[in-house]
Amino acid sequence: MSLPADVAAIQPADAPTARDTILTGDRPTGALHLGHYAGSLRTRVALQGRCPQTLLIADLQALTDASSRASQVAAHVEEVALDYLAAGIDPALTTIAVQSRLPALSELTVLYLNLVTVARLERNPTVKAEIELRGFARDIPAGFLCYPVSQAADISGFRATLVPVGDDQVPMIEQTNEIVRRVNRLAGTPVLPECRALLSSTPRLPGVDGRKASKSLGNAIPLGATPDDIRRLVQAMYTDSGHIRAADPGVVEGNVVFAYLDAFDPDAEAVAELKAGYRRGGMGDVVLKRRLVDVLEHLLAPLRARRAELAGDRAHVREVLREGSMRAIEVTRTVLRDVREVFGLEPH
């Protein structure tokens, strides 16, 4: 069986096998956007059926910097599930579970906290970047500082070996493996497997303003964007500040429109020609943006239609979450028992 087209560019060392177990997910802090889709969601869809896969809606982790908006986090759990289903996630092939419904993950987090220092958490590049983005300075919620440990509990709680992520999450994978190795050293035998990151061909998509695409910054294009939303957001995209007239040569590198065309335009040859013409001069930003609007509408229209249909049957979405969480409870409970034995907490 050949690799799906979307993951055909994965390096052989990272390619999934039938022996792999996949775990990934998202924090329900708002609607998913094209950054999520390009970073890992379309990879998750493409990998369905190749090996066991679980998508975890990480509502507990969302509370680490959104505790004042707890009701919104709870409401967004179903919205993220709708985005998954609309994007093509099949509950018959992929388990969709809710983090807060899996008590074993919380206990694993508490146990793992004994294996990690505050200094190590503060050195994590992803955590450092997120702290700066949110302006926490030294007023860091303890839960936020420790969320790499929670992610380690999530990944190891399913004995996952492969984690589709954006490249900004690679330090989290490294920290997870550090914790796994500590557990295995304590046990004197392999109890948990190490995991590896699975990066898509578009591991990081910028926001319309050139910064990291973020729900909190309002610079991302939601998967449920309407045609008007798409036009408005594409028109706001950063291109090249020096490209004042169409006749002027333009810069492709750092141009957000080209980043999105690279990620989503199926005609790579046409995009290459556009780049060459833009660099030569004689091509206006309007031409590029018009093409991108068409590309994104073609991509998002079927997702939008499926989402609207699914949203009309909320009972089905809740049942998908209930069934997925029940399956995940059994898996994570077994892993917790093994880790409790390592810490001498299981009765003999």
C-alpha cells in the first residue's frame, strides 16, 4: 500500500508502519484554522487506517492559560470535534477522546512531575516562546509551565510512537522522550516506548500578518471561514512592503500569500511560474490574492458544507466523543497501572 499523497514526502525514517501508534490533538481554545490543517490535521486524515490513531481534545491543557474562560473551553470541545469530522476524520478509523474524561492522564502527569525540574521546563523553547507571546513574564501559571509534562502523559498514556505535529512542537517530543527514558531507567526495563515527531510538508504556516498563526492573535483563517471571510483575510495578507507598483520586482521569501499558495495550491508548476513572474516584476499582488481566494474557497467549501451538516446533529457528535473517550479510558488505565508499579504504588 503506497503512502497517501499528502504524506508522500515524509522521510523513510519517519514514515508510519503498522507497528506504530499515533497520538495527537488540539487545545479547544477556539475554532481550528488552516495552520492546524497544514501542520498536522490533513496528515492525520491521510494516515487513517495505516495504524491505530487517537486524537485528543486537550481541554485540561487549554485551561492552563484560559482558566478565566473555562466555559468557552468547554463549549469549544464539540467545535473542535466538528472540525475534525468535517476535515475527514472517521471515528471508525480514528478514536476521538476528551482529555478531561481520562483520569489516568492526570495521575500520570502528577507522577511525571517528580521526574522534571523547573529549570528544564523553563528551557523548553516552545514554552519560552509561548510565555513571551502571552506576556506572562514571571507571572506564569504553574499549569502552563508544566504543560509539556501533561503532553508527555498524553503521548505515553497511549504508548504512542508517532506524533504528527508542527515543527514548533518538536521540543515537546524531545521532553516526552526524556521522561519516558527516566521511567524506563527506574523500572530497569522498557515500560514505555519513545516516540518520534511526524512533520508535514508545511510544518508551520504564518498568520495573515506574517506572525505565527494563532487563534488568540486573530490572524488565522478558520476552517469554517465563509467566502467573505476568506476574501477579507486574504486581502489583509502581508506580501512585500517594497512591492509598491506592479512593475516593481517583488520578494517571494516571507510573502504570506506565497506561503499559502505553496501549502494549498495543487498546481505547483503554476505557483513556480507566479514566483518567477513576481520576482521579475510586472505582477501585482491583486493577481496573487485573487488566485489564493479561489484556491482556499475550493479547499474549504466542502469542509464548510460537511460541518454545517454535522452541526445539525449534535447528539451524534457527543456520541462520537463518548465512545472514543470510553475506548481511551481502557487504554490509558492499563498504562497507568504499569507506571504505578514502577513507582511502587501498585499492591503486590
